[in-house]
Amino acid sequence: MDNIAGRKSGLSWAVNLSVIFLVLLWLFPTAGLFVSSFRSSDQISANGWWQSMFPTEQNVTLRTADPDDEGAQELVDGLYTVRGNLFDGEDTADISVWGYSSRAIDDFTVGQTAEMKDGETITVEANGDYVWTSPEKLTGRGQRVFATATTPPKFTTENYGTVLSGSGTDGAMAKAFLNTLTVTIPATIIPIVIAAFAAYALAWMQFPGRAILIAIVVGLLVVPLQLALIPLLRLHLGIGIGKGYLGVWLAHTGFGLPLAIYLLRNYMAGLPKDIIENAKVDGATDFQVFTKIILPLSFPALASFAIFQFLWTWNDLLVAKVFLIDATGQTTVMTQQIVELLGTRGGNWEILSTAAFVSIAVPLLVFFAMQKYLVRGLLAGSVK
Amino acid sequence: MKTSLYMSAAAVALASAPAFAEDLTVFGPWLGPDQETVEKVLAVFAEKSGHNVSYVGSDSFEQQILIDAEAGSAANVSVFPQPGLAADMAARGFLAPLKDGTEAWINENYAAGSSWVDLGTYADKDGNDDLFGFFYKVDVKSLVWYSPENFEDAGYDIPTTMEELKALSDQIVADGGTPWCIGLGSGGATGWPATDWVEDLMLRTQSPADYDAWVSNEMKFDDPKVVAAIEEFGAFARNDAYVAGGAGAVASTDFRDSPKGLFSSPAQCYMHRQASFIPAFFPEGTSVGEDADFFYFPSYAEKELGNPVLGAGTLWAITNENDAAHDLVDFLKTPEAHETWMALGGFLTPHKGIDSSKFADEATAKMNDILLAATTFRFDASDLMPGGVGAGSFWTGMVDYAGGKDAAEVAAEIQSSWDALK
């Protein structure tokens, strides 16, 4: 007994460890993305998100006040003097070493006075206070100071402001959000309704060619939707649907149907035969069997497919671009809006990470609301 | 009006109706801040003409325009960043020719007018040449960016010849610095910054006629002249001492991040060769003209090829004809259209009739001077080559080359991919 118990506990340790490992593997990048979404683009390119949570030592380029500004310099003991704080009093960074030339950035320690050309001197304190003096009147731009400073962690919610309010027209994101819902909800419901009927017919009704039909549906699963984009769009334009919501609903329905029918048919075929036969003996029609018995019993499968289809249509950009977004730009969806925020040449990583968290919010809600069906539905059709 | 199969019935009805105010859709590659700018320019047009103008941008313009044109749902006017793509679409009958007289107007009013006409003239479905594209908004690529204060700290002067530039690079290395920041990374388009380098060096080592022959593939890609230009690029990019992070970092550094090395402390590099758009990727608060400046990527004094300038531009073409589309092209001819965008920044133009005091800043005005002072202007070769080469094997070949592959071998591979397209 000891042996068995010991082996069991060893195995469950292994299971637990690998589960923890997998969870960390998934959570780690998500956490990084989350932290990055609160950082500015300069911070992101300067160092990694894991360094952002602790005070870090960085080389920074700072600049004194512009001596040409009114009142910036005063005459003290025959020297023109500019005083101030290199951080403008905003940051609470701690300078360790500094320099005034880009070629020697750590020549001086804090409190030391550097002699520059033309008799100018500059003194920098640890908190960024500086005194810059010159026998002649100072002109030109402020003196550059290169400092090695320990800066506290700094985060910003500016990215969220940018994503939510949009950079251009006000409320663009809110409109895109509504447009996305307008696309997603019908594009989830229509295929489920059609697929449920079809799945019942393919699972429980006897008619010639049924096996062939099922085979065709399974075959359609492997056809990439990209193949159908242009022919379908031509068809839509030819029959007068054009680009618009109806077109994108139809397209999503078509692209979602093979998986929906396959998933639901397998689930329905696994329901106990006795119940259906009993109902038939009692005089129920196929329609009654479907609505009164099959539909309630298939709820887990329906719900899990609804989650799949919802997530897929929510995150979709390709189908929306082809069938929905026309040249007037009135029907932008969220994914397109996010791409637009990235700018002409892309590379705004801070917007990308923030947008990921904004657009993930609704799918997360849907997922948590329906997740208990997801696992049940995932097994749909796999167990007879 | 040329009858076009791809036009939807609605568009045909619209085009033939003698309405004054029409809906006009414009499709282009600009997003984000650029999109706001182009919308402001189009708003000026909308106000003057009374048409209803809307603009949509796409980051995958090249693919989207093909889908829309194939399906017949293209916007009225499309803005092509690559003339090669426009030529291809014209040959398939997707573009409507511009009105007569546009050619004469460009010849008269644009600096180096005939070369702009040539770049916008393509064969149509039946093989007849016609003017399809109007250039509006130009980029200069032959620029070297630097930090004036870093140059001042080190006591370096702006080089005016390629010999001086190379001597300066050696000088920086001798002083313990790194002269160049080069980054080729750009997602799916990784490698394109290197094609600009090679094109610039091609213009500086060979005659413009050779450059044109190269673009049209009359001169093979593996010609010794081209291989020499690639190796010239290698002299910069494959020299560990010359490049920040070493030659190995060239292909993996993102082009958007690479200029940031100019402003880091200590400076990772002193110079960065990139087109006029790059200030968008400088760190926040960098002011062009003070913190950052640029000089013309110089030519060899000994070669006597003049001062060639490499550039690119966006080409406005009519993809779904209506009267408003022609009105828009007419509007783009007015100095006002150019000056509106000039005032908003980031806009260069070969238009000779504009008031150059209207540039948003001195830096842009200086760039425009480089453009107007060019003895030779040549369009970005990779944008003119067939897509499979100019936006394919040329890019990947340059990544291979930066990674250590032999130049002749890379050139031969690019040529064979070109042959395969014919």
C-alpha cells in the first residue's frame, strides 16, 4: 500500500509541477505585456519590463535651463549664473556620476565642479540641482549633462487614454466597439442556429447521401478561408449585398459552419438513442424531438461553439477588411482601429500592448461567464 | 471615359450622372498622425469642391488594393507608395488614365518633370502607354542623420564627399566610438533599409543610365557593377568596428529602434542613414535642427557623377473613375494643396510654384533644397522592380548578405528569382 500511495503522490507532484509550469509559461508573457502597457515607448526601448518595477541605474541625458530665457541667468559675483534642477523637480532620481561631454559621461562625482571651455563651470548635486557659471553672458541652448542616475519606477496610464479615446476623431474607439458588437453577435448566433438544425438532421434523420454530406462537411474544415475571399466578395457585389454588415455576417456564417456542424453533430450523435426512440414511439415529430430533447441536452456543445465563434469573430481583422470595411471608413471594427493607432510604419509597441488588454476585456467576460461549458463542450463528440 | 469591367453598376451610374457634389473615397497607406494630416488636406479639397470626401488607410495597402480592385470595390482614388504596383494594376486595367494635359502640366511645374511623368506612365491593358499616376508628397532618402552636439563634443565636421565620410568613420573608430547605427529589421519587410543603402551607393558609383538599366533588369542583378555596390554597402554594414552592436546586430536591429542609438548616453553611434520620415522614431522631445540634424549622403569627389538623390513618393491614381476623382487630381496641381500639407510638416514636393516659406520647419525646407538641388533624381529601385524582387528577394538577399553571405552569390540568387518571374 505504501508503494502505491508513494507512487501516486509522486505522480501527482509531477502533474502539479507541470501544470504550474504551463500556467507560468502562459502567464509570464501576459504579465510582461501588462506591465509594458503602462510604460511609454521610450521606456520600452530603453530597458525591459522586468527592470521597470525596481529602481534602476540608467544613463540619462539632461539639459540645463535655456540661458536665453528671460530671467534664467543672473549676475552673481561677476559671473553669469544659471541655477535650477536637471529633473525640473519632477523625478526623484539619484545621480551618482556625471559628465558634460558625450565622450566622457562619468568624469565627475556629485558635488564636483567641472571646468569647461571659455572658463565656464558647472556643478551638479545628487538630486539634480546644478549651478552653471560663465564669465561671459551665456547664449545658445542649455548645457547638456550626462548623468548616471538611479531612477524610481515610473508608470503612466497615457497609453490607455490614447487607445480608449483614439488619436484622431473623438469616440472612434467607442464607435468601433459598437461596430464590432454589431458584427460579432449576429455572426455568432446565425451559424449556431443553422448548424444546430443541420447537425440534428445529420445525426438522427435517415436520408440517402447522409454519410457523403458529413464527409463533405469534414472536408470543408481543411479548406483555408483565404481561398474564398475574392470569389465571395465578387458574388456579394454581383448580387447587390456589397460591403457591409450583411456581407460580413454571411461570410462569418459560412466560414464558421463546417466546424459548428461537425462539433454539434458529433455531440448529438452521442446522445442516448433510447430517449429519441421513446419520443418517436410516443408520436413526437422530428421538430419536436429537436426542440424538446436535443436542444436542451446539447447546451454545453452549443455554448462552447458560441465561445469559439465569438472569440474568432471578435479578433478577426481579415474577414472584416475584405467584406465590411468599405472606402467610406464608417464601419471600422476594433481590430482595424488598433492597427490604425499603430501608425503608418508600425512599431508603437506601447499602443499594441495596451490595445491587447483593451480588446481582451469583452472576450474575457464572455469566457468567464461561459467557461464551465467550454471544457464540457471541448469533449463534445469525443466520448461515445 | 474608358469603360472598365470592374466598375460596379452604382459607380457607373454615379460617374455618368452630371452631379456636382459627389462622394469621393480615397484609399492610402497612411495611418495614425499621417492619416490626420491627409484628412486635413482632403478637407480643404472638400470645402473648395463641395464633394463629400472620405479617407481610409491600411497598413496592408498592397494586398488590400488588389482585393478591392479584383472584386470591383476599390476606392475612387488610391495612393500608391510603389509605382511598380501601380504599373501592374494599370496593365490589368484597374486604373483610369488621368485627363489630357496633366502630362504637360507636370513637365512644366515639377522639378525634373519628365522623370515624374515617366514614373507615372504605364502601359494599359492593350499595351498603350498613358499617364496614370500623379506624384504628390515625396520623400528624400539620401540623408545621414546625426546629433550636432555629439559632433561638436568630438570636434567632427560634416563630410561633403564620400571620401571624407569614410575618413570620418575611421576617425570615429580611432577615437573609440562607433560611427554607424544600421538596423534592417521591419517585420515582414525586414531588409528594406539595406536596399536603400545599395541604391544610394549604386547612384554614387555608377551612372544614372546604369541605374535605370539595373531597375529594368537590362543590366543583370549579378552584374559586377551591382555586386560592387552591394560590397560598398558591406564596407559599412559588415565592418564590426563601424556598426553599433557589431555587424551581427545589423539584420536583427529594428529600423525603428536603430536611430535611437544616436541619442543614447553614451552615444551608441554618430550617424544614421535613413529617409526623411525617420524623425517620427526619434525619442520623444527630440527637436530636428537642434538635437538632431542631417546632411546629404555625399557622393564621391573622384567619380564626377554629380549629386544624385534617391527618393520615393506617393502616386495618386484613379481606381474607380468619377468626376470628383478628376477634380481631386486637379486640386493636387494647385500650390495650395502642396502648401497645406507643407505647413503640417513631413511633406516635400518637386512643385516649383510653391512658397517655400510655408514649410513647417527649417529642416523640411533644407530637405526640399536637397531635392531641388539634385543633379540626378532617381526613384527607389526596389519600389520599381517587380514585387517578387523589390519587395521580396532583394530584401531577403540583403538580410543574407548582412549575415555574412557572399555578395556575388546573393546577387545571383536575386537575379534567378527575377528570371523566375518573367
